[in-house]
Amino acid sequence: MDTKSFNCVADKVSPDQIIRSGVFFSGSISLKKDNNHLIIFKLVNKEEMTYILKDINFNKEVKLEIFAYDEYPKEVQHKSTWDKFN
């Protein structure tokens, strides 16, 4: 599974670059320098990611931490361990 990450200020990348980089996306977007305005998302598809990015102003105040996956990342899902508690 290929993974690409964007960990930068938003003026360093375009929305199209992010969308083209994968099929599923996880991460966060900080909209202000004070980090009190966050968008957090987990395993969204291209359509949902396009919706998230459509109203974001890609400038120096916006910080991106986005992971793009080329397929559904089964590796991030852990096997159940509930049977060990019985």
C-alpha cells in the first residue's frame, strides 16, 4: 500500500495535488494560527475530501497534515482482542 503525506502550510500545495495523491484520506487541517479551528477527518474518499477542501483558503495561515492512501488501509485496523478479556 502506498501512502503519501502532506505536512505543510497550505500555500505549498494545491487541492488538486491532494485529491490526485490517493483514494482515501485521513488527517487534519488547522484553519488559523491559534489551532482552535480544526477540521479532523478519518478515511474519507475522494468525493468527501473534495467537499472538505472546497471552501478552504490555501494560504500561509492554514496548516495541513493529510495522509493519502492508494487503497483502503486495512493495516490501520487492529484485530479484536476482546476474547482475551473473558
